[in-house]
Amino acid sequence: MIGCTKLICGKATVSEAIKYREGEIPPHLLQFSTNSRPIVVWNLNNRCNLSCKHCYIEAKDEKQKGELTTGQAKGFIEDLGKLKIPVLLFSGGEPLLREDIYELAAWADKEGIRPVLSTN
């Protein structure tokens, strides 16, 4: 796997520090290595606007049973904030198909969590 953060930003991640042992990575590349809290990847939905043959999820562009409401999602984000989670990666399906995605990202930011989006 290619470390995109390291390639783009010139900074290693915690997983690289663990993988390559901290002593082998220059200290200036270890931006997040002192933070032992996990990064959370949250599959917000199973919806998708594409029909890729390789996709394991076979998603449709329609709301699925069991998706959290905006209020429930904000409550979950608040819980993550209490745990001092540094990064919340919104994924899916396709997270941009949630009408409230920007509201949830702003809520994460308000809770001190860096929101990141994984989209197709």
C-alpha cells in the first residue's frame, strides 16, 4: 500500500510508525505518531450513485433501512468527541448522497474532530 499522506504531505502516519518502527522514520515525519487514539472510518450509508462491477456492496441510490437520522448521527459524533477521536473519515457507499453530510462534518469539527471525506 502506498502511504498517500507521506507522499502528498511529506508526513508519516501512526500506522507507518508502527509498521516501520519509529526509530527508522525521521522524527519530523511523525506528525500523528504521538496520538495513540484511533482514526474512525464510518460507513455512513450503503447508497451509491455508481454501479461498479467490482463493488462488493451492490449499492443502489436509495435510502437503506437502518441509516441513522441526523440527530442520531450527531449523537454518535458527540460520543466520538468525548473519546477524543482525532479524525473521522466519512465513507460509504457514497457519503455525499446523505443530504446532511456537510452538517455532520461541521458537527464533527465543532466536537474537535477533523472530518475527512472518502468519496467516489
